[in-house]
Amino acid sequence: MDLAAYIAILSLVFLFLLRRVHGLARRDGKSRSMRRPPPSPPGAVPFLGHLHLIKKPFHATLSGLAQRHGPVFTLRLGSRDAAVVTSPACARECFTEHDVTFANRSLLPSQRLVTFDGAALGTASYGPRWRDLRRVAVVQLLSAHRVGCMSGVICGEVRAMVRRLHRAAAAAAGGSGAGGARIELKRRLFELSLSVLMEAIAETKAKRRDPDPEPDADGTTDMSPEAQEFKRVIDEVFPYVSSVLWDYLPVLRWFDVAGVRSRILAAVSRRDAFLRRLIDAERRRMADGVCGEKKSLIAVLLALQKLEPEVYTDTVITAFCSNLFGAGTETTSTTVEWAMSLLLNNPGTLEKARAEIDAAVGHSRLLNAGDLPRLGYLRCIIAETLRLYPAAPLLLPHESSADCKVGGYDVPRGTALLVNVYAIHRDPAVWEEPGRFVPERFEGGKAEGLFVAPFGMGRRKCPGERLALQTVGVALGSLIQCFHWNRVDGVEVDMSEGSGLTMPKAVPLEALCTTREAMYDVLQKI
């Protein structure tokens, strides 16, 4: 064994012992101030803690541990402590009584690389800068008035999507596709979400090389170049952001044999170049005086930059836009994909939703945002989908800024808080047959007062809820109104859950799409 190998081994042993001594001292300090710590799974391994217990998907592992250790328990995840909450009462306690205490984010090393060291709205520390960023987001992009003004953009993008689906279905019907065109919905829904946000954030569109390309042989069309580029970035970044070992074991970051850091930075560099192009284009439009009456969010941020250049730096603007794109594209498209999967496995519910839309909207026009208040059953379907498959099953991690009590247990300052809304939404003590898809449970205010929080609660609740629900409602309603949907080969849709921050489907949804005869003339004209 050469000298370098001996040095490496001795370094690892020294670091382990140093960490062990530091951990014992810290736990001893905590024990003096914690009279009743939350229970913890037995068998913690030195240096690793409970990492050996973690399996994918993470939220499912935590649900299983909660069944054995109760609604509040702690985990030692490498170098970090985390409190896991899986009951409605304790979750409400965290976001009401202790809302300020848990208003900070618990940022992992990979998240710091992706979020400009926490400069983004969703990851910024609670304080004046975060309040300024949230005010800009709520007032300039996500207010009821602004979302109402965006309804035309949403409906226009949905109209473009259903037109392309109609062309694919018509091509399949004219060939050998008597059962309809075989469609993978996720990438079409992702492009829809991205196009809506690009219009709102940058006042531009995810343009295709061909505005309405002919379908490929399999009945599909390519996403726009912008959507493809951003989707690649999302696909590259998300697996690393949701990884466990690299984030929780400092030794892996010090040596980084797998090159995780360089891969994250490469994907982030491509994302930032994409965003800088949008920002620079808006800056040129403003310099040329060609901005429209309705300013884009980037235009608002650039105007603020002129007033407070030390606050609204290019980094802050890029981080802000990145946060909104990342939060709004994957979550919205994933929610519609889960909803369509549930409807295909429950054809009676699908027909009931279609009957409601036919009665309220008819066959002479496409559904629009103004119809949503009259489509109560469609809203129940969306609510039930978000109950069963919340876009962020663990929300975003919070962190305690002071010692506090949760569920009667002492939680020390600096502890990460993981609220498992996936498990809470499926609590058998609250929901009858919690694993079943039953939209009727939300009819007539039956679920009022029950804990359903797919967008979070309290100060850090997602401000994009209104925009997300409108986009999901118009997209899902239009897919139901315009097309007949069938399962491929009659096989039940696989509902396995994938791993990640947004709980994607393990197997992307593919379905057979056929244009409804009653809507054929309408779709031919758009």
C-alpha cells in the first residue's frame, strides 16, 4: 500500500473520530435542554445514523417508520437531525403555533448549488429579503387579478395542445390506429406548463421550429426546443437534489468520486444560460422601449433593479425566475398526469366528469377558465388527486430557528422539519378507505376542516396555488371534453410512484386518444 493510500485512510479515521466526538458533545448539550425528545428508530449506525433505513421513495419509507414510531419521530441522517411529522394535529401545530419558528428552510448542499446558495424565493431564509421576494411574486405574478389576466394565455396554450392531439388522433384514425393515437402525456403537459410560465415571466413563448408540425409515425410531436432544453435540465438536476448520501455525508462531498458536484454545476450552468437569455432579451426590449402595457415579471424585476441595484442583482433575478420555472412546470404537469391516470383506471368517474362538462359548456366551444367555478365535480377530481398524489409529498423541508415543542416533544433549534403530507392525506383515522380514488368525498363541503395541504401552510405556503389550480383545471377539463381516452391494450395504468421532490410516476402515462365526434368540428377550426 503506497503512502497516498495510508494518508487517505488515516484522514478518514481522523475525520470519523472528530465527527464522533463533536456529535457526542452536541448530543450531550442537547440532552440537557431536551427533557422529552421525539422517539427515534433503534439501530443508528455511527457516522451514518439512520441512512441505512432509507429506501426510495423517501416519503413511503417515512410513512412506514411513522407506523412504528408515532406521528412525530426523529432521524439522524448522517450529519443532520430531522424531525418527521405525519399527523394532521402536529402539522397544524407546526404551521400555526410555531409558524415563525419553522419559517426557515433546511438547505442541503446540493440545494445550495441549485438555488444560488438559497437566494431563490422558495429557499431564502425567513427575513426582509424573503418578504420582498414574496411580495413581488404575489403582487406582480400570482395575485388573483394577474392570474385572471393570464387566463387567456392558459386557454391559448391548452388550445394549441388539444389541436396537436387532435391532429395526432386524426392521423392515427386515417392509418392503422383504429384504437386511437398512442400518446405520452407528460412531455406535452410539461411544454404546456413551461409555455404558460414563459409568457407570464418573460412575455415570450416556447416557440416550435414548426408552429404545428405533422405528427410522427407514432402519433406524437416533438416538444419545442426551449421545452426540451429546460426538461433536460430538470431531469438532470432533480435526481441529485433528492439524493441522500451525497447531501448527508460530508466525506462524499470532500472526495466526490462520483463527480456529483460537477454534474450538478454543469446542469445548473445550462439552466442559468437559458434564463439569462430571457433576462437579456427583456432588458433589450426595455432599452428599445417596446415593452407592452402588461409588464412581464422579468420587466418588473429589472425596473426594481434600477431602484435598488444592490438588492435586485442579476443573481437574485435569475434565482427568482429559476424558482418559479422549477416549481411551476414539473408540479403542474405531474398533477395532470396523475389525474388522467386515476381517471383511466376509474372510467365511471371519467364519464361523470365528461357529462358535467357537456352540460355546463356544451359542444360548440372549448372549455375556458371562466367555466371552472361551474364545474364542481372537476374540482373534486383535482382535490382528490392532490390528496392522493401531492406534487411535493414532503413539502419543502423547514428548519427550526429556536427550541420548541411539537406533539409534546422537544425539538431543538437547527432541526430539519419534514412534514409528510402524503402520509397525512392517507391517514385512515381521518379518511375512509384512504387509498381509494373517491372525488365525491370533497362534494358539498364534506372535507371541510380536514387537513389537505398539497401547497403547504403558513408563511411558506406556495404562492402559486391559484395559478396552478387554474392551469390544471383548464388542461384536465379540456382533455376530458375533447377526447375519448382508453388504456393501452386494456391494461390498468401502473400507479407506482417514482422518487424525487415532486413524486413523478414511475412509469410515464401512455394512453390511446381519439377525438370525440361531438367536438370534431370545433377542433378542426382552432
